[in-house]
Amino acid sequence: MKRRIQLTKFKQETGIKVGDMMTRKLILVNPETSVKECVKKMLDNKIGTVLVTNKDKKLLGLITTCPGLRVVTC
């Protein structure tokens, strides 16, 4: 099943649940992680979002790429 769905193509409820589409392999960083290391993880894993967590794995926030952002220099 493709993970990306264009909502404009769906005129009725499809029955697809968030759990059917979510990413199961989460990439985590902590607040002390360098931007360079975070970007490397994103590039290595071909992802656009990294979760920022504390030592207890409590979600503190997200780091995301901007659409159209292609090159980051650190």
C-alpha cells in the first residue's frame, strides 16, 4: 500500500486509519543533538521529520524539513 494519499482524490470516507499509514521506524534525537547530526539522520533515513525526545522518550517536539529545501550546510 502506498503511504501517501492525495486527499483531494477522496470524496468519501475510505476506511483507511492513521495506523495503516504511520511510520513504525521512528528516528529520535535529544535536545542536545547537533543540527548537523540531525540532518545526517534525516538524509541517511530519507525522512523529513525527526522526533525530539527527552531521556525518558517523552516527545518534546519535531524537526521537519521545509518543502523545497534541498541543501543544508553545517
